[in-house]
Amino acid sequence: MPNSLSVFLLFYNPGVFPGIPVGSFPFPSYPSNHIPFETIDILNMEFPTPPADILARMDFMGYLYESHYQQNLLFYSDMDLEINDHRFIVCGASSGFGRAISERLLREQASVIVVARRQTKLQELKEEFGDQVAVVAGDLTDENTHNEIEATIGNHPLHGVVFNAGGPPALTPLETAMPDWDNAYENVMRWKIELAHRLVSYFTKNSYGRMLFIESKSVKQPIPGLVLSNAFRAGIVAFAKSLSTEIARQGVTVNVLAPGSHDTPAIERVIQKRTNNSDQSFEEVKEAMEAAIPVGRFGKGEELASLSAWLLSPHAGYVTGQTISHDGGSIQSLFG
């Protein structure tokens, strides 16, 4: 059994796979295509079936496992990502997506080199996860930080890297000046390419590696008021796609995640920008933005972190050169 086990009882309906929760436990009556159980004993513990309305709200993740008690009894458990002995670099690990991804990898028992400017935030991860964490505090646009990352890797094998950092100022095209473009190139694009060049040899020499860029849904559908992000993040997608074809046969995958609006500190910049340009309050703008998303809410960093962890695992060896949206359905194009 996996270390963390979540058990949810489902009774298989042959007409609706994978299953539907029915009734309370035990069942006084049930549809003819369901099989009732008097008692259920899993790991010497008896579990009543939770109410159907609670089961319906649960955010199921993981594999379906077939019970040895009866083929029609199923339960969920966390998926083993097989990264407990892997070592990763996560950039921008002090908050937002980088923090969420770092925590997910660490809970999978991986080792993580966490990189960001705010050492106190990185030290919190070190205090919680101990020797699994190595801290590199520095500016990712600074060559010295890249040197320290390589020194921290040392002779240890490296299995993956997450390129992630904050975005540039929220500006429209005519609000920008040329220094804004120069700064955005440094902060959004240049350092990722430079660090990728440095790290790719660690992967190719071992014929294994995972490179993941966290960008934005703006690479598929430009976001108003974020022209600098729209431009340079799209450039990273082109770089990642080109790199992926060059090193795919060496066991190294290169992918991009394109997140939409998530409940992280970064979204506050966008909300504030729209607030400043309207007669609405911050909360009113936020509510309107959430209402415009098909799922009706902002995403959670933990949700994106789960997808990231899978893409960084051995299970994703056949996925490369892809830009995958994580946007609650907000991108309107056919291939969003």
C-alpha cells in the first residue's frame, strides 16, 4: 500500500464507468445492477460509505484499485510517481507555483534544490523537510546564482528542473517603453535559456531528464494588459519546442505548462490593474474574473503542482514538446 492512503468506496455501475456512490451503508435497497455488502473490512478496519453528496464533492486523484473482496468494489489511492529517489531544481520556490510544486515533490520523498531571492521563505521548506531540501538564495537573472545551483548539484544525479519565476509588469503595448522590453527579456526569457543550456548536459549524460517551464495561458491566447508576458512567454514555448526535438532521443523531455488564473500572489497584479482601469472594487473585479472561467473559480497551486509532479516523473516519458493548459477551460481556441 502507498504511504498515504485515501479510501473511497464506490459501487460499480456497468453503465457508468468508473462508478457511482449509492445510498448509505448498509443498503436497505439498491438498483439491480449494484451488489450490496453487509460488511467491508480493509486493513482490519471497517468503513461506512460516506453520504453520496459528500462523495460527489470529493476531488478524486490517483489510480483505481480493484479490491480482492469483490470485483465490483473499488477504491482510490495516491499514485506512486516513482520519484522518491530523484533530485530536482525548482526555481521561484518561495511562493506561488514554485512553492506548491516544491512541496508536492518533497511529499513524494524527492530531494529538491529550491531557488529564489527570499532566503527566509526557502528556509521554511528546509526546516519542514530537512535534508530533502538544499537552499540556493539568489536572483535567477544573476550568473552567480546559476554557478551556485551547479555547485549545489555537485556530483549528485539530477532528474529534473522547473523553470518558474514571477512575470513582468502589467502593461499594454502603448504603455511600454524600450527599457520595459529589455527588463522583461532578462526576467522572463534570457535566464531560462541560459540555465537550460547549463543543465541539459546533466540529463543527456544519464539519458534521462525532465525539463518543465511554467509559463501562462497567454502563450495560447494573449491576455489584455500583459503584452510583455504575452511576447516573451511565447518565445519560451518556441525555445522549449525546438529543444525538445533535439534531445528527445536522449531520454529528456521538455514541456510547458500554460496556467490560467490561479489563486496565487501573481493574480493580484492583474486584478489590481483591471481595478485601476475601471470603476469596480478589487473584489468585484475578482468575482467577475472567476465568473468568466467555465469552472467558476480560480485554480489552486496544489492542482497545478500535481500535474507538474506527474510531468516530472518517469510516467511522462512519452510526453514531450507539449504546451499543456491548466486554465479551468478559459482558453477559447479549439486546441486550448
